Amino acid sequence: MVDQKTIYQAKISFPVFIDNIFYCKELGIKCPKHLVGWAWEIQNHKFTSKMAARLHLKSTLMYAYVMWRIYREDEREMLYLSYSDTMARYHTTKIKEQILKNPYFKNIVFETDAESVIKIKNNNKLLTVYPEGFLSFTRGRHPDDVICDDILLDPAQVLAPTIIEKITTLFFTAIMAMPKVNTGELHLVGTPQTTEDLFSKTRDKTEFYWTSCPAIIDDYNKITLWPDVFSWEKLQNIKTMIGPKSFSKEYLCVPVYSADAFFNREDILAVINPELRYLLRYDGEKKGMIIGGFDIGKHAHPSHFALFEVIDDKMIMIGQQFLDNTDYIKQAEYLREKCELLKIDRIYFDNTSREFESFTEPTTAGFIMLDLGIFKGIRFDLKSKSEMSIEFEKRVKNKTIQLINDQ
């Protein structure tokens, strides 16, 4: 048994609870390190959105969260949502099983015999957990907490775009309004389906603490999320068994509709140079031309800047940056600053929607002016995109491009 100090700390700290009470010595199971980190995120953020690899305990995290609320003797009403009623009931049944076998919950008495409904009274404080399918849940209620566990189904199955759109709309119009104001919480865990589903969209919502947790943290250095169970070598065996596309979906948090990528991971790993570092400024002489590419966006699709030095026809990456939720004026200022610091010769930017047109016009740009000798807009059409794809493929295949080891 743990000491009294730890028992007290577990009531106020979810990481302490999951490390010492949920995974207690009496059960003979050691708590994975990544779960302790995830518990900290849950405790410190009322709304969370987590994409995580298959079999890496994302549902277990939710089980532990419910049990922590029980352990604290909190009075809560919780709604546990999964894609189907059957899966939701499965999860709450597993929570009851965890409660019954844990020695720190031996005095817990269930108020109902219903197999999948959890109703527990502690010191006259009632905690209830109701399981429901996402597309059939009862509207109008306002529980304290809403848990959404794999509401986009299984990564091995592909939902129709219309169903994904329906789930995403329902999540933002109904689910987000359900938790009680100020005290309520909403926690979303699962696997993404597309780059337009609710996992992608919650990334840009200020209410959410958003994380992506693939099984492989650093492919080049063979670092994994859960090395005790899923070593890099074991994950490679799994990839061989299920195929690279399924592996990307289920273990690397790659959206189902993005798994048919232009390159496989082996292609990209072959052109990664682990010795490359981000270059902040040029203090000496340049060895070659410095060329940048800028993909303009703002909110749902943030802008991205990539920078290369071309030496003897080899393109060597010297930096990249995402500009999330940054207005166009600040993006223009950022680019002009980089031109001065890094002695950039040319930046090609996406001019399809003409977002930067005013910054290249002296009469309307004001004091923020992008030098047309350096900046060149490109209209993206089928021809230009095909040409870029072919050129990129050539450089990857013949290894005339080197990339920074940036996961």
C-alpha cells in the first residue's frame, strides 16, 4: 500500500493518482511514462483534444480520469460517448471492472445493477456515468463532463465524408455546449479520419489543448512513445504485417484520407540529414543561393515557410516555420525580417488567392513592402502543381535534397 502522503496527493493530483493508485503495486502493473504526462494535460486543461496511436492507452486514460473523480469523492454527472452505443457501454463496463479489482476502491458500492451505467455515492455525493452512441445521444442535457472516446469509429474503417461532416458539425454545435459553464470539462481522444475532421478543427480552437501522439516520436533516432511495449523494431514488424498505409493510420496519427501519400516514410528518411541545424542568420559568406517557399494560410490551414540553400544543385534545408493564427501583416513583417537576417535571394509564394497582392503594390502597401526582386508569386494550377511534384520526387529519389530531422 502507498503511504498516507501519496494517498492525499492522489486526491489533488491526477498524475500522482494514475501513477500510484490506478496503476498500484498491488496490481503488479507499472504506469507508462506517457500516461503520466497525459494526466497532467487533462488536469490542467478543461477542454482537450488528443490524437493517439492505437493500443497506446488513450481509452485507459479516460478510465483513469473517471476513477480519479470517484476517488476524490466528486459529485459529477458524466457522459461517455463513443461512435456506437455498444462501444460506449463497453468502455463504461471496463471502468466498472477496473474499480472492482483495484484495492483502493474496495469500499465502493454501486447504486445501480445496470451493467454499463456507473452510479456511485461517496459521503452523500453522487457520481454517475452514462454511456451513449455519438449519433444517438440525448440532446438538451448539461452534464459536468463529456468524454468522447473514438467517436470517429476505428482507424481501420473509413467513414463516408458525409458522416464525418455530420459528426464534426454535431460536435461543435451540440457537444461543446453541453459541459456546465466554468466547471464542466470535455475530453476528446481518438484517431483522425481526414484533415478536415474534428481533430484537425479543434487544433485551431483556443478552448482546446490539442496534442498528437504517434507511436514513433523520432523515426531517424528510433525513439518511440512507449518503448517498454512498442520498441522501434517491434513497430517496424507491425508495419510489415499490416502494411505501411494501415500503419500510418493506426500508429502514426495520419488521417485515413491522407495515408495515400506521395512518398512513404522510407523515402523521406533517406534524405534526412541529422547533422542539419536551424540557421538563424548568416554572419559569414554564403555558399550558395538561399531560396524560400511560402504557403499562405491563416487559421484552419496555417502558413508555412521553408528555406533551402542550393549548393552544387543540392538543396539543403536550413529552416522552416509554421505561422499559426497570424494575420497577413505580421506574416509579411516576418518574411521581410528573414530576408535581412538570412540574406535570402528568392522567396516563391502561393499567389493563387492573391492574399499578398497589396504587399507587392507600392501604392497600397504602405510601409510594409515586399521586394519584388526577391518575392515571386506563383499561381497554383494543375500544371504548376504537377511540375513541382515531379521535381520534388526527382530530388528525393536521387537524393539531391537534404531535410532537417524535424518530426
